[in-house]
Amino acid sequence: MKTRKEAVDYCLKLGNTYEDYPFRDKNWTLMRHKENKKVFAWIFEKEEHIWVNVKCEHGMLELWRQVYESVVPAFHLNKDHWNSIILDGTIPNEEIYKMIKESYHLTKTK
């Protein structure tokens, strides 16, 4: 996964989700749950790559950062709960899918 479209398309496959552009800066795509409107993925371009901010369980937050150089503390969000995934081709798609899916579940209505 390297493009905004690939990230958005994957998020939409998770079900009952939609993409939102709430800011004047159209660089920011937010992926939300339909039922509670909570954001589970913030997609944007920075430093010539697409970045995806995802929420993580506390124990996994640091683990993802240690395993992949392209997973860093979240840009513009609480770094104690969110990571940024830099889509530079160094992280296997299955791992990206896992992180996005975890964020989806953590922000979904219980």
C-alpha cells in the first residue's frame, strides 16, 4: 500500500465507514464510523509520502514503532494513543491492514 486511494479503499472495506474532508486543507482525509462518527484513520500527504494515523492499544504502540522505522509517533495527534504509518513501501501490506483494523475496532461503538 502506497497511495491515498489504496488506504481509503481498504478503510471502506471494513464496513459501515465513510470518508470525510472536514478541513479547508483538502490534504486531510478522515475515515469515520457511520454509527458514531469517530475517526479511525487520518490520511494525509507529508514529505512526499502518504501517512496514515491509527489508534493503537497501549502495549502495541511502542512495539509497532520498534519493529518498523516507518511507524512513528502520530503527527498532530496524541502520541500516547496514535501512531503514524508512513506508506513508503517498507511495511508489508498485511501489517498495515492489521494496524488499520485495530484502530477501526478501538474506535467502534462497543
